Amino acid sequence: MDFITTSEKETKRLAWRFAGYLKEGDLVLLEGPLGAGKTVFAKGILKRFGVNPDKVKSPTFTVIKEYKSGSEFIYHIDLYRLRTKTELLNLGYEDYFYSSQALVLIEWADKVESMIQKGIKVKMDYVAINKRKIKIEFKNHPEFNFSL
């Protein structure tokens, strides 16, 4: 599925609608160049689960940020500063990536794509200054259809 958004607001709205199909155990793989909107998309998802988007920051320095929404946990992981796959192994990544009791959002997932067996890939790219192309693909995950 391909989408075009022309503002942060539209990107968040798309993510909010997308989040309506997500559940515990889902792994969302956010990919794209620096500044493409990965964290903006994560904010839209988290908003759907009741997290104030103003409180959401990319966890670049902490690597993993945990949110709780009612009885649900959401892990927001940023692999930007990851230098080696060994660092990911030392984090105990499997406990996070494959938690059946949490929704997991991973920014820069393409850095460790070979270590990820399943998930919903959200690939973001620049089209113009305020325009993004967002492509959603399914990797060993049941597909769903939605629209703006």
C-alpha cells in the first residue's frame, strides 16, 4: 500500500488510522532517511493508544522507551546509534521484538533487517519539502487494508 502525505498532520493522521489495525504482538518497522518522518509516524500511532504525542521523542539516546496505555505496553525503539548487531544482542532484543504482550515500534529497523523475521514495514521517503511517500509492506504478517 502506498500513500502520499503533504504535512506532519497528514502523516500523523495516517499513522493514527493505521494504528487502529495494530494489536499486541505486532512489530512495526519504521524505515527511511533522517528526517523522513519516522518519529512523526510513531507519534500518530502512540496517540491512537492514548499517549500524548507531545511527550513522544525519538529514543535515540535511550534506545528504548516504554509507554503504557491502559493494560497495553508499547515499546518505541530507535536503532540509529546502533553500531553493531552485537549491541542489539546485548540489549536482549528478542524480548522486545517478539513480545506477544506489547506493540513494538522500531525506527531504523533496516539496520537489522536480517535479524527480523516478521513485521509491518513502513518505508518513508521524501518526495518534496513537505511531501512524503509512505509504503506499507507486510513481512510474514497478515495483511490488512485501510485508506486515508
